[in-house]
Amino acid sequence: MDQSAFAIFSAIVTSIVLEAAPFLLLGSLLSAVLAVYVGDGALARLARRGLGAQIGLGLVAGLVLPTCECGVVPVTRRLLRKGVPPGAAISFMLAAPVVNPVCLAATWVAFQGDWRMVAWRAALVMVPAAAVAWILGSAKGGELLRPALDMAGGDTAHAAGGACGCGHDHGSHARPAPLQGLLDVLRLTGREFLDMALFLIIGALAAGLFKTYMPQEWLGLVSTKLWLAVPAMMLLAVLISICSEADAFVAASLSMFPRPALLAFLALGPMLDLKLLPAFLTVFKRRPALVVILVPALAVFALTMSLGLSGVLQ
Amino acid sequence: MSVLTTLPHTERSGFAASLPDRADGLCLLGLGGFMAALARSNLYWYFLNPKFSHLTMAAGVILCVAGLALVLAPRAGRASLGRLLRQAALLIFLALAAASWWQAAQEPAHGAFDPAPEADAVPTPEPEAPVDLHPMKNGTSYMRLNLAELYIMLDKKRKDYPPHFALRAQVLRTPELNARGLVLLRRTAVVCCLADSLELRFFASGVDGTLSGVQSGEWVEIFGHLEPLTASLVEPMTTSQGGPQTGTGPVTKNQAKPAPKADKAALKELLQLAPKGEPPSLAFNNPGFRIQAESVERIKEPAFPYLFEFREKEPFAW
């Protein structure tokens, strides 16, 4: 790598990490507050509802818990460990980065107030999210999560139940004294952030390499044929790893691509990119991780191709 | 003799057990401190849209507080490979980020870059300074806007773009474009961060050799209007045609129309004459219109060479 390429690479990596860090921190903070102050029973009551209701709740939870994909994985991990059924937690994890007010508004603005793009984007995320949640919905949290991720070990056990490996928080949830509670939240926030920052940095390094060396001519070459444009835009979404709050503006500028390809970009990126891939593979056991990775990709491809070939979207 | 070996056994093991937490805390302090310092620096725009600087600052402060909690009130824990790995990853990132900041600081002072002779250079209005949004030139009123705002209006197929406008841009020349009397005008637009930046470009030609003296890399303020990109521009000019190709004359409001379909192949050829984009930005050449420059002024590079704000109506961000 020559000096100029290294300068570009390092600037891209820095900008991706710094852009995502506040949202990752917010997710970590939320996760820590859940761990310290919310008892298992409060959220586990969701398990009494049917799978359909759990999925429905998870799909729209982003409207009241806005988050982007940068911060959603630690929150989901915590929700699962708190006993939230996978049907709700997984659908929340995949849908919330798009089905939230900020992202929907950004899409609306970027596409000049075109509500169809907003609605199609939400639909193309909610359908795969519901499918993944339905597939994994019958599992228990402990069957989905890898026990070893809690790299820091003991503090979670002290503050909010132990990381015993079963995938659930345990221990008493007596409300801690205010100062002790604040200290626990801060420590846990820091640890959660560091756990997930590892994957953010790995993803940013990969995306930086891709952006530094990506030949831009291929965008023009693949933009004219739908069957090339859709997978190309899906690949682009995974590789450049843009935050879901900003990707609509990039998609809107790629106006040479057909709309189904733009929607494939907008739908897949928030569910699967180079930041999320290592996080999924480390947080979830192998089978659920593969489901979380493959099902959205296949579903987005099938749905957007269908929309394009049927003429519903041009 | 190290401090550790002088401690009583129980105290030493307690201290050793707290080291992983303290190391985590120091990592967080390093990252938080970096974010807070960058948010306060005048090079923040090099990485992110300045409107996010308060968010970065707040996150940096919270990370520092969380880091202090781990350093000052650690819990006993074990050092594991995973824990060391994440600490190493953060340190590698911090080294990379510091190198990038240093690199940005080594570049010529932004705003001081002045490719034009001092006598020719026009002082650049500061972003905060009031500017005349409707300057007059030779009896014509121009509307100031930025290149991305014009590009977005055309991309949205809006018809209410100003018939005469003034915008700032960097000039890009190549021998192929010179042979056709064209230059490229470009600006980099950043929505959130450098990773999502787009280099937006217009082909431009000048009335009566207006652009002939402008060198590649120079910053200019162009006073002009839009004309459709036409297939005839693909052909290189003959020597007898002399200076840069001129347009068909100023158009009245909304007269400019995109090229007819028959010209699409030739226009594709024209678009391919534009040099390919370079990282980190994706480059886009406006496929339907070119800017016909009626007047050009050399300016210094703007304090923020990137565009961070895009307005849909007056007053434009310029």
C-alpha cells in the first residue's frame, strides 16, 4: 500500500468507526441499563405471547427504541439474555435499523418524498426479519448465543446476573443503590462497548480496504441489467458498510441503477454488512448465525428480483 | 524491584486481578479522549460532517467517564485472549486514527492553497460571512448555490433550477476533454462521513474562451447557466475551431432539456471521457446537462472543500 492509499484507507477506517461509535455506545448504554435495572420477569413476560405477536412486536419496536445497525447487536444480545423470546429479539435486531423514525425520514428525504420507496424499504426489511424470527423463534436464548463472548467476565455476574454460559442473566435484581447502580452501568457500558467495538473495527478495516481499491468502473458496467444490478448492489451494501441513517443518500445518488437494485441496497445493508458479519458470527452460535446471515440475503434477492421482473418497480 | 513485587501477597493479587479492567478503562479513555479532541479540532470535517461534532464530543466524554469507572473502581477479572484481542484492536485503531489525523494536518493549510497568482485571487467568502446570494454580472442576476444542490435538483428532475447561477468548484482537465473544449467541475459531498462521500461533477464549457486559462486543480467561482449535453460534444474540435467550444447562448428559465434518446450512445461515449473517480469518493458525472460558463473567477480553496449541507430552496447553502 503506497502512502496515498494508506492515507485514504486510514481516513476511511477512522471515519467509519467514529461515525458508528456514538450509536454503538448508545446501544451499549441501553444494554447496560437493561442489565442493571430491568428484572428478568419484566421482559420474559413477552414469552407468554404467541410467536406471531412476538415477531410483530419486534418488527415495530424500533419505532420506540430507535437504533441503527451499529448499536443493535449488543441490545439484542442483552434482550436475549434477559429472557426476551428470540421471535421478538431477532425481528427487532434485523428490522429496527430501518423501521425507526430517523431512517424512514432519511429515506423519505433522499428519495424526494417518494413514500413508495419508504414503504418498500420497510417491507423488504420486515419480511426477511419476520422470516428469520420465525425460523429461530422456537429456540431459547441460550440455544442461540455463544457463551464465550463476555470477554470481560465477572462484572455482568456481579451487576446483573452472571455469564454462566447458558445465555441468560441470573442473580438477584434488587434495585442497586443510586451510586452503585451508576457505577455498574458505566462499567458494563464500557465493557459492552469494547466487546462490540472489536467487530466494528474489523468491519471498518475491511470496508476501508474495499473502498480504497474498489474499481469504480464496475458500477457503470453492472447498472443496466437487473440480474446484475441487484446482486451488485447487495454486494456493495455489504462491502461499504454505511450506516442505515445515511445509506439512502448514497442510494439516491446511484440513479443509474434500477429501483429494485436500489431497494436491495437499502434493505440488505442494515441487516448485513462487514461490521455486522463478525458480530453475528461471534454473538450467535453457528447455525443461528448462518440463518441470520443467509436468509435476509436470499430473501432480499428473491423479493427485489421479483419486483423488478414483474414490473411492479422499474 | 517492581511495585508489584513489593506489595503484600493479597494486595498484589487483588491489584493483578484488577489489571484487565484497568486496561479496558485506559483503552476507553484513549478512544474517548481522541474523539473529544478531534471533535474540538479544525480537522474534524476531514472525517465527518461537522454537524455531528457535538455527538462525537458527547460520546467521547461518556467513553471517558466509563473508562474512569473501570480504572478507578475495577472489578477483579481474568485476562483472556479475547480481552487482549479487543484491547489490541482498539490500540491499532487509535494508531491508525492518529496517523490519519497527522496526515490531514500535514496537508497544505486548507484555505491557504492558492494555485492562482496572488493578484488574480479573489478572497473566498467565509461560510459564516454574509454573501450576496444574487450577484450581478454584466447586467445579469445570478443565484448562488452549491454544485451538489444543483446536481440534486436536476437528479430530481425539478424544473425550478435557476436560469443563471453562481457556484464554486474545482476544475479537472484532461487532454481528451481539452480537445473538446470541455472541463469537469467537481465538488465532494459528504452526508455523514468520508465513507459515504460522493464526488459530483458537471461537464462545463466557456463562452469565448472563458475557461481556457484555468488550470486543472484550481478552484473557481463559475457564473453561468445550464445547457443540455449534446452528442456533438463527443467529436474533438478541429484546429480551425480555435478556443473552447461555446454553447448555444444563455437559456431562459427551464428551457434546457435532457439530450434526446438518439444521442444516448454518443453521450455515453462522452461520459466515458471523464477520468474515473478516485477513492474515497464515488464519482458521478451529470449525464444530462453541462454548465456553460459566462464568467469565471479564481478563488482560494474553501475552508471546507467538502459540501456538507444541501438545501432544496433559497437561501441555498452555497
